[in-house]
Amino acid sequence: MNVSNNFIQTDRQEQLYQKAARLAEKLKDRRQQADQQASLPVENLDALRKEKYLSLTLPEQYGGEALSLYEMLLVQEKLAEGDGATALSVGWHLGVVKELSEENLWEPSMFTHIAKEIAEKQTLINRCATEPATGSPTRGGIPETKAVLDGNEYVIDGRKSFTTMAEVLDYYIVTAHVKEKDAVGSLLIPKGTEGIHIEHTWNTLGMRGTGSHDLILKNVRVPKANLVELNDKPKKPGPKGWLLHIPACYLGIAIAARNDIIEFAKNFQPNSLNTPISEVEHVRNKVGEIDLKLLQARYFMYSVAEKWDHYPDKRAQLIKELGAVKLVATNNANEIVDLVMRIAGGRGLSKNMPFEQYYRDVRAGLHNPPMDDMVLSLLAKNAFS
């Protein structure tokens, strides 16, 4: 029996869920291809665009569906059952669009221009912030990428690592040190801009299908107006609810692994047994443990998302819970897939079966932000304050 869908509360959520389910079936067929080629298949993007998936988090006045955080997690979790790498990739796009629209980070005219493109052309956008020297931007390092004003243009030079969907993005939002402002800013750079180069560096254990290659910027010129964000005054980072797309994705992978191992157990009968291994007590106990871990993580995640949506004036108080959801969900997902591998036994290591890819992909969740140590430190600091 598949995992319960009792988190669906409305007809609209059911329709969104079914859209994600249809897409998940299509993405599943190319999951192994994406893994082998270390790139996001163009066919996956075509399928997402056909269903207008890339505009789901846009406000309705721009032609989007204005997904709540809860709804975004529902569709992303389901999409990840088909292909975790594609779901994680598009989750960054959906989250960035949601953040820009809700927090009014850009000049209205610039956001309106991009929003219309996303609605009409299903344009793909993502932030490019991580660098080899600074590591994750959540650690607070100043980017080595430089933006220098030259007349009415900014000239940008630098290198960004972990650039998810690097080869297929339509726009890059690049963080850089803006020299004349002596501050960190973000610049909007369209694909095809002269001086942009993608270096194929993405050769990882898991989540290979995100195609997170290095973005090289050499004498890249954009209009002055493309400096869309500027952090000229240091400010304490606030809670970012949309980052829950990360735990939703890894729980989706865990659910897929859970469903596949149940089918395997119901159909695999070694000649030493009179029944399939689904009747063996230790196998059933492991499946029970899997479902317990899923219940714990999913109820936690969706309850926090519900609070985020229903009490916007209290979002600042949820920073601990948001981090804790990510920690619990990604760690539980890893433990779930480990239990799946123990049920599958040596067969689970075969490239002819899906389990070893689940095992590799789910590990990546431990290295997405926020990191476990930062979450635990925040919780401890709150406890002793």
C-alpha cells in the first residue's frame, strides 16, 4: 500500500497533487539517464513547462497559481518520487520565485518583467551564490566574484560552484561584491550573455541529475539596472520558509524507496522460504520502522508549513522549527533508505535496481542548507538564552 495522502485537505490541493503525480511518472523514466549523464534532461523541463509547473508559485496577477508553502511541499514531495534530482532543481526555482514575490526584493518593474516571462515562457531562474573559496553562503563568506561599475554597466568576474541547472537556466542571479558600494549584491544575468561559460565539474556521488556545474563569469557586462539586490547594511538573516522544499524532496525520495521495497518484498521469494520475504518478521518490522520515520518527519514538516501559511505575523518565531524540520527530514530519509537497502540485501547494490540510486541521492540532503551543526547550535543557543 502506498503512503497515505491524508495531508491533502482541499480539492485544489488534490488537483495540484495529481499534476505532480502525472509528472513524477514521466520523470521516473529518465531518472537513470539523468544520473548517468550528470545533467537535467531537457525532456524533463519540457514536461514541466507543458504542465505550467514553473509558474506555480507566481502570484495570480502574473498568471501563476500563488501556491502556499504547504501546497508547494505537497507537489515537490510527490515530484521527487519520480526523480529527486529534477525535483530538487526545480524546487530552487519555485522557491526563489516565491521569495521574490513575497518579500518584494526587487524593483517592481524588474520583477514584473521576469514574472511575465515565467508565466508566458516558463522561464527558469536560480540563484548562484556558492563559491569554491567561501563554501555555502549560509556560512557568511564574502563572495570573491566582483562586480565593477563601468559607465552604465556592471562588469562581473568570478566563479560559482554548485550552480544547479547551470546549462539550462534562462537567468542567473549572481551574488558578487559590488566594489563601489563595498557591499554584497545580486545581479540578474540572462543566459547567452557574452563571457558566461559552464565548466562541467559536477561529478558527484548523488543528485547527479541536478547538473550543478561551475558557472564561469569573465568580463560579463549587464546594465546597471540589473543590480537587483544590495545588502549594504548587514542584517540578521530571517526565516525562509521556502527552503522546506529541500526536506520535501528528500522525503519524496524516501517514499519512492519505501514503495519500491514493498513491491520487491511482495514478489521476492528465495527457495529457502515458502512465502515472499514480505511475510518475514524482521522485514515487516523494518517496513514498520520506515513508516514510523515517515510519519514523524512528514507531520512535523506539514505542521510547520501550515503555521507559516496561517500565521504570517509569527513567521520570525519559526526559524528554529524550519531548521529542525530539515534536520529531522533529511536524517530520517537517510535512515529510511538504509533500512530499504538492508531489506533488499546485496541485490540493492545492483545498477539494475533503483535502490542504490536512492541510497546515493538521499545522502546529498545532509549537505543542503541549513547544516545539522548550525541547527543544533541555534537550538542550544535558544535553550541557554
